[in-house]
Amino acid sequence: METSILQTGPRSPAVPSADLVTLLSQKVVGQSAATKAIVPYVYMYQSGLAPQNRPAGVFLLLGPTGTGKTKTVEAIAELLHGSEKKVVKIDCGEFQMEHETAKLVGAPPGYLGHRETTPLLTQQQLLEATSEGCDLALVLFDEIEKAAHSITKLLLGILDKGLLRLGDNTTVNFEKTLIFFTSNLGAREMMKAINPGIGFHSQIAKSQADMATRLESIALGAVRKRFSPEFVNRIDAVVTYSPLTREAMELILDHDIRALQDHVNLRLGERYFSIEITPGAREFLLQRGISDEYGARELKRTIHRQLTQPLATMVARGEVQPGAQVNIALGTDGEQLSLTPFGGAKLPAKHKPSILIVDDNHDLLFFLATELQEEGWEMLIAENAPQARLAFYQRKPPVVLLDYMLGEDDGLHLALEFQQQSPLAQIILMTGGGFSDEEQLICEEHDFPILYKPFLAQDVLNLARGRFNRVAAAASV
Ligand SMILES: Nc1ncnc2c1ncn2[C@@H]1O[C@H](COP(=O)(O)OP(=O)(O)OP(=O)(O)O)[C@@H](O)[C@H]1O
Ligand SMILES: [Mg+2]
């Protein structure tokens, strides 16, 4: 009967399996115990040797916050399916009440409104979390300790037989899945072990191995207290994540900075620049972004706030020349980074139509600036009404993109003022909230098109181009 294994055998992922260990440990830094525990189950599935009538692997991931538990599942999804979003995620915090099982599996027929309760876990959903090259779906139950006991019971059925019976009596088959549970069980006690008292510094440096063993026994103790032995016995591997070491933190920072540089190269094309970070600036980012308490949870946000946003502003203001090097050092006050561009050269000047964008959202400015510059527009930007007036009256841009909410100012008033001063100016309004009927009427009367956020860069490009052509046509008659 071994042919049946071959016939129904699994499809292989895009990444050759031999590379999986190396690639996974590059993405999830310093947690080799997790990689070593999980990867063999992927191999087993790929070879067709995974046991039948149960999931291909069941893992419980424990340990301090921000140490890479969720990241591990996302990284496997990226390696197997090409996208870290290919994970069926169930947030168990949403199923704390016994009656909430219906949200997960749908209500049985006969119950009022059963047609409206679409189950969260369906065969179709599992299918959508696979890819052409690999049919192994990843299912993540986050914060499993919060789930009501009725949910844990349902899960027992999945772990035991690989089947989940839905409210409408159909079944979902979990044989082609890896199931991950994450939990913060024992987290408080683990924190105490890591940080024994205020004023004492972490003992991690003293004995990394001792600490790992200690955390593991705390975690397992907490798990045994909360879950029944049947449940614990059906888990293939319980992995306790260690607090991040200094070396791991540095590697995660390197990785995030490389990702920022890649982003710059990709988005800015021939106008790319390079980033150089001094040791002082690195230390600043590490201090702000990584802690014993939150792991690396804050690092991405710190980099975004301290580095990406100021860089975006410089780029949008045209302060960084193509090919320049931007040196990033610790500012003299020690409270922020200082960014200094060196070198680079202006690209040969072409005649470019200009567009003024007025918005106080840095991210949006950066994003639009990049897209519009690629299309050959000269960008003028302003974050508030006084800056906008200055740019508008000095440079007379043919097209203006105005945000409706401008802190103290009102974008619509500004639009009316600009139109009165330069009737030919083409003004586009953006809004996140929406206009009142009266305001919409004003926009119609004055021929201000409205872009409702979120919108695609292509929408702005099309509108701006169309409006510019109008000015050009009006000027040529
Ligand atoms: N070991 C690691 N390797 C690489 N990146 C990491 C690692 N640990 C944390 N990070 C970074 O920190 C972020 C938060 O980590 P993650 O979401 O995996 O935490 P977690 O362990 O699931 O925490 P929680 O218990 O709070 O859910 C990740 O998106 C990633 O950028
Ligand atoms: Mg998590």
C-alpha cells in the first residue's frame, strides 16, 4: 500500500528542504532549540512519512515576550509559501467564553442565525494558506491559555484524529497542517527569574544555559497546571524560547537595518542612497528597541520612528542627493539620532511638472514622494498651512494635493484660497474621514476631486497626470 503515500504525497515547497534549518535560523535569531524541534516535522511531511490521521506536527511555543515565537511561524510560512502572511491565525483571546465555540466552528443548524455564523476554521481557509509548491498549511493558535475549556476540548479532537467537526456537521481535515500554540504561561515567573529585583541587572550574562533550563522548567510547570495531561501528551514538542542574548539583538538590528537599505534601493531606483550607522547610533537603537521585558518587540517601531521617518522627511524635502551616503550618528543631546547626508550628485535636470503635497503624515509623504518622483514629477512638500502657502506662492505648482485635516488648519479653506489666487491651479483633496454634504457640494462646485484614504499611489498618479494635462491644454490655447 506504500504507493498510496506516493500518490497522495505532499508537494514540495519552493525552498529545498536541506536549506530550511539554515534559512530559518537566519530569520529567527538565537533560537536554535525551536528550529531543531520544528524542522524535522517539515522533512517528515515532505518525505511522505508523517503519520496519518493526525496533524503533521503539533508544537507549543513558550517563553518571554518578543523573543520570536510568532516570528518563527511567519518565517516558516515565508520559506514554505513565499509569504509570511500564509498562516491561519486564531487569536484565542477571542474565545474566552464557553459559548464562543460557535464563532470558531459555526452554529449547528436549527440555531437562530446559524447561516450567519461562518466558521473561522474551514477546509477552504486551510487551502488558502498553502501555495502551489507546498500544500502544508500552518495554523497558529495565539495565547492558547486564554481559550475557554470548550475550545481546548475541540482542539483535542484535532490533535487526536486530525479532524474538526463544524456546526453544519461537515469536517475539516488537519492532516496536512502544522499546528502551533503560543502561550505566555509562566511569563511573569520567567520575568522574575530573568530580572530578580529592581536595581539588580539581568543575570542572563552569568549563565545562559542555566537560565534556559530554569525558564523551561517554569514554563512546563505552568503548562501542566493549566492543561489536561491528554492535551499536553498530544503535543509533539514543547519549545521554550530563551531571552535574547546581546549577540542575537545585534543580529536582529543588522537584519532590520539591511531591510531598510533594501527598501530604499528598491523604492528609489536610480536615486538610491546608502546608510552608514555609527556604533553610538546602533547602541541607541538597541537600548530603545530591545529590553528584557519586551524582547525585540519595540525594535521595528524604534527604527521607524528614529530613523525611517526622519530619513523620509529628508528625501521628500530633496535634501539627499542620488548616490549620497547618509551618516547616522547619536545626536549631541543623546536623545535622538542625527542624520547627515554626504556627496551624491543631482540627476540631470529634465523639465518636470511640479506638484505640492500638503499632509502632516510623514509616511504618506515618503510614499507619495517616491512614487511621484519615479514618474518624473518635481515634489514640493509641506506639513502645515504656513509651509503650504510659502511653497504655493513662491513656486506656483500646477497641481496641489491637499489633506483635509491639517492640524489647526482646514485643507478645504486653503484649497479655496489657492484657487482664488490662481484659478488655473488644479487642487485635489484627500480625506481619511469624509466630508459633510455641504463640504462635498463645495468641492463639486469648485471642481476639487476628492481622494478617500486609503487609496493607491496609482490613483494619485492618474488624477495628478489628468489634472496637469488640463493645465497644459488650457495654457496652449
Ligand atoms: N529571535 C528573533 N529573531 C528575529 N527577530 C526577532 C526575534 N525575536 C523577536 N524578533 C523581532 O521582534 C518582533 C516581535 O517578536 P514575536 O512577535 O515573534 O514575539 P513573541 O515571542 O511572539 O512575543 P509574544 O509572546 O508577546 O507574542 C518580531 O516581529 C521580530 O521583528
Ligand atoms: Mg506572539
